[in-house]
Amino acid sequence: MSEEVKIKQDSLEEHIKLLVKQYGCKRAALLPILRGIMDKYHHISESAMQLIADHLQIHAIEVQDTASFYSFLGTKAKGKYIIRLCQTVACKMSKANGVARQLENELGIKFGETTPDNMFTLEWTNCLGMCDQGPALLVNDKMYTRVTADQVGNIIAKYRNQFVVDGE
């Protein structure tokens, strides 16, 4: 194991220990721990799943099943900002398709893809619970409602600018 891989593994294990300390070591802590891993690493790796299983004293397959079941979790690397656009009938009737096209044009990727700089991932979601205010869009944990195609550029710019400020 290379030194860099070992450092990353140690960092991952320390983060999992902190999450276990925060949420407990019972099976009920699994979802918040997985969410904590997603927030920091933008995906849940095989080694993270095994470490979580060890700390919670459950089978690794239980962790993998949970990580792959929920759409807000994932085992595939995602961008720092995950943009989820509601695809319910109500949102589609509110011109979500125009918003989707503009998102793809603005980011240069299709839904289900991540930008080459790992900054943005585009995903469809089934319902954000804002049907009366569609089209609805979620960027990480920030909700946007009544989104128009004209607003997409400003929304994306906000996160690009935030990345520059955070990265300094």
C-alpha cells in the first residue's frame, strides 16, 4: 500500500470514528454515518463500507445495500455540488425540461454525469416535495423553486464562485 493511499485510508477511518462517536454504534446510525461520508468524500467507497460495517458490527453487504438503495447516497464518485432536478409530472408541466436543457448546456454534461473538474453532478430525482412550486431543483441541501431556464446560469455561477472562495 502506497504512503498516499495509507494516509487517505487513515483519514477515512478517523472520519468514520468521529461519525460513530457522534451518531452511535447501533444499526440506526448507519444512514447518518453514510450521509456524513457522502458529505465529505462525495461517494461511499468499498473501504468506507467495510470500516462502517466493522464499527457498527454489521455485515458489509448491509452497508452496501443501504448505500446503493438511497438515491442521495452512492458508491460512484460525484461532484462537490450535486444538482437534482425533479422529474415529476407536475414539475415537467412547469417547464422542467427547459431547465434540464439549460443545465446540460451550462455544465456541458448530461444527466447522470459529472463535470471533468468534479465540481458538478446532474441527477434526476423523483420528488422534492415542492410540486406546487415547480420546477424544483436541489443543489446539495439548498432548494430552489419555480426555477426558469433563465435562472440556471446565475445558480451555477453562485456555486462556481463559492468554490473559488472555499478553495482559497
